[in-house]
Amino acid sequence: MKTAIRYLRFSRLGQSHSSIERQEMVTDNWLEFNGVELVDSFIDRGKSARTFDRPDFKKLKMFIQKYSKRVDYLLVDQMDRFSREAGEALVLVKRLQKIYSIQIVSVSEGITFDYETPGSFFRAGLQFLLAEDDNINRSIKVNGGIYTAKVKEGRYIYGHAPFGYKKVGEGKNKHLEVMDTEAEIVKYIYDAYLHGTPAYLIKNKARKLGMKMTGNSTIDNILQNPIYTSLQRVKPFKKHPGGLFPVNHEPIIDRMTWLNVQEKLKKPDKKRTIIDDHIPLRGILKCHCGDPLSGAPSRGRAGTYYYYYKCRHSKHNNISAKKAHEQLSQ
């Protein structure tokens, strides 16, 4: 009797029991009709078909590598349940058949993948391409909906409210509402930063005032988040521009204060001296180890400075700049 393993994938953790049951029943019927024995089942819940980095899919691959001689078929409900990446999927299913002699069967679509049969190969490839095309269209709709909600409707659509706010309302009326106690802490953080208070002191005081978040980047995230001045960052979508756009909620920080903080957060570019008249060959001369030599002055007992070319390895070259320049002149 021939044998099979089954792989099922459900895109949402909360997918209805009837939907899961249907997929199992469809594969069970195929097994019974074809007289094939089921050896094992692998089920991924809440996992995207855009990647093969799924827990049970990895277990499936390990099972195949170990017991491939005992398995004839790999059953899936539909090809798009297996993968929505056409190129990778075709390579993988071809490899399963060529190396392990296992054929993939899409039971709902009635397709047995066989890369040696042109019609079968074409049908399977077409299903993968249709699944990927559907994935692209779905992504465009989702991203377009996000852009519309944020830019045109000014809605905050994320799951968790930022510190200082709470989410109220339902559906399109859902919005952020200021939480007075937390808002005072946010105001303190902005004010203290503009007055030059060190970050660790701001963090300690904020905790004493009631802020429970303890991450190292908490203060920086609050200072950089435009949501506190009723703005939100939006990614560009197709020909539509990205940037900062208004949000429909009350600000905690006024616009000028937020802009002043952003200006102060910008780290000034470090000025780097590339050429020094005393050591102009720095970075040009190389040590016997192949590393370019750096240059630095060394102060003598009388207070006079002497310049040297040095390797980063302390036991390698330490060359007098004066002698090096004399040799170069000669």
C-alpha cells in the first residue's frame, strides 16, 4: 500500500473549526478513494504562505529527509496553502520528486504534481502563479487601505496606543484619547530634555512619576514619536507621497516643542581631520602586515612634540615621521 503525509496551513490562528475540519475531510476522502495510508500530519496555524520559515513545515522537511523511502505522496488542500511564492515553490516541489521520489497532490484542485509530465507541471505552476498574483493584489489593497485610513481619514490604526493615550470607540470612530497622568510624564520628558537633563535622570524621574516601561530606548522613542503632536508617519504608496500627516486626536506636545526636540536630537557631524601637515602620509604608508599606518604626535620630556607613523598593532611599526619624509625626498 502506498503512503502519504499531509501538510495543512491556516493563515489565521482564529480560523473557524469548520474550515480546519473541511481541509482534513477533503484529504481524508482522497486517501480513502485512492487506497493510500496516512503516515503523519503537519499543521501550521497563523503562518504566512510568503515564506517557508514555518515551524511545522520545517518538521515536515526533516521528516522527509529521514523517512522519504516510506512516503509516496505529500498532500495539500490547495497549492496556495502550500506557498504563495511561485518560484520557490516550484523549485521545492520539483526537488521533492527528483530527490525523494515524493509527489505533491493538491486534493481540492485534483492536481498531482509531476515535473516529468508537461500538463501536470503547467497546471501546478499556473496555480502557484495565480496564488502569487492574488497575494500581490491583496497586498496592494491592504497597503492602499492603510494609506487611505492614515492620510485621508487621519485615523490611528495600530493595535496598541502609545504611552500617554488610550484607544476608545469602535470601527472607523476608534481614536486616541489623552490619559492625563501619563500625559504629564510625557510633558516632563520633553521639557527635561530641552533643558539639558541627562537621559538616565529623565528615565529615573519618569519611573518615579509612574512610567512602567523600562526599555533602554523608551525615552528616545517618546521624544521621536510625532503622535504626541498629532502627527503620524506614513510610508509612500505607489505615486502618493509619504511623510508626516495629521491624526484625529488631541496633542500632548505643541508642534514647536516637538520640532525643537527633533532638532536637538540630530547628532552633529563629527569633523575629521584627514590631512595633517606633520603626517601627510597617514593612511598612505602601509605596515608589513598590510594595514595602513595611522599617525600621532608624541610629547617629549622637554615638551616638544615628535610625530610618528604607527600600526594599529602595537608591536609592529612605529616610524619617525621625520625619517620617513627624508627617505621619501631621497
